[in-house]
Amino acid sequence: MTRSVLNSASFADNSVTNAKIASNAVGTAELIDNNVTAAKLTPTSVTVANAGEILGSTFWSWDTSVASATNNGWQTMAGPVQLGSNVQNTMNNMLSVTFFGYISSGSYYWTWRIYDTTDNNVVLPIGASKKTGWYGNADGTGGGFSFRGSVHNASQQPAQCFDITGRDNHNVILQMHGSNGGGSSVSTSSQTLYADQIFFYAGFMSGMHNETGY
Amino acid sequence: MVTLAQYITDLTNGCDYLDQMVSTSNQDQTRIKEIIDGIEYQLSLPMVTESDEDLNDFHVSVAAGKAYLAGLGD
């Protein structure tokens, strides 16, 4: 059986010339009329659903969320956000999050975390055991980030990167909770929690971001 | 969605907490300043400043807290 192989030798002997390409191979008319149609592009190429999963892009954003801490437990501030069907390929197994947050004036401080409502566990940051500001268990049963900046004024939280390995199609949410003075454990308070300009990024992002997420 | 009523509730509770710190002679200057900063932050929000609410009691509480804080620094 003979197989046709297209290799560098094939090109070297003038089999593909500019003239051939220009005149016959792929013409404007062919593109417009037959080859590339909207129907062909939409299902497989770039859709609204997967455009946000391009590595490094803003995956999801949300403005102005408020929750009363008088309700005991972790308060949902944003989400649920459904991760893509292949987070390894589209997000390198990483989700980065930054937002502005504070708790109204009173006796308590605040803390935050990303929670997986599909698996019902805490999404751990990359390098949780040595992560500055992270406290809690390494098995996803607890933990969170201590607030940064002014506790009772809207303060931007540095972008934190989370390990989402194996969480294909899972729903995740941003949660906040009243806390002790250091922001390293949860406490029930009667104050109000605020989150604003919440950004989820596909992949790894670090540092501080302005109000448009850059 | 944040409402004006939510901010007024926060300011009421925050000022009550600040008043309590002053009346009990709390010595934690850092904490008192955090509380004052938080109240002033919410008092400065457009939804609050542009409202018809009487904000005088809140300003009185903040002024008293600042005066107390200044005294602690002596």
C-alpha cells in the first residue's frame, strides 16, 4: 500500500508555489461561499461560553454584593460560577480571584474563601500550607484567607490563585464570614459584609488589580 | 444590591459601638481609629451623602470619637 506523504521535500521541488495558492488553492470566493460559515465556527471555535476560559482572561466578574453576617455561617457573596469542562486545558487547573471587600464598623473583622458547591468543600489555594494569609485545614473542610487592608473600608484583596484540579464543570462561589481580630477564624457577628468588583481569572494572576480587573 | 437602609443600619450600629468604646474608656487606639474610618467611609458614599436622611447624629458620634482618640494620644 502506498501512502502519500507531504513533507519538506514536497515543498522543496516547487509543488506549492505562490502562483498556485493565489490562483487556485484557497480563494476569497471559496471562503465566503462554502468553506467557512458561521455554522461551522460557532459549535467548535469561539463561543460566549468558552471565550472566558482563555488562559489569563477574566473568567467572570460581578459588581456589588452584600450580605448580613447576622445569618450564622459563611455568606455567599458571588456565584455560583460553573467552571469549564476541561479546566486542565483551559485554565491550567488554576483559578485566580480578586475583589474589594469590607465589614461594616463593629466588633468583628472578616475572612473569605472560594467554596465548591458541587463537592461541598473548600477550594484550596496553590501552596496552602505556606500561603501568607491562609489558615485552616489542608483537606478542604475549613480555612480561608484573612482580610487585607482596612477592615471597615472597601479594600482590594490581592489576587489569590486556587487549585481547581479535577473540578471540571463544578460550581464555585465566593464566601465571606465575620471573624476574630486577625481574620483567621470565623465568628458570628451582627455586622454587614460587602464585596464589590469581584473578578475570577482563568489561570494564574497575581498582584493588585484596578477596578476594571487589570 | 445595597440599599440606603442597609447603610443607615450599619452606621447606627457602628456609631453605637464607637459610643460604647468611648464611654468605657477603651484604650485601643488602633481599633478606635478603624471604627471611625469605617463609619466615615460609609458616611462618604454617594448613596448616603445624596440622601435625605438626617446624618447629624452619626457626625456627632464620629466627632466625639475623634476627640476621645486625640485625648488618648496625649
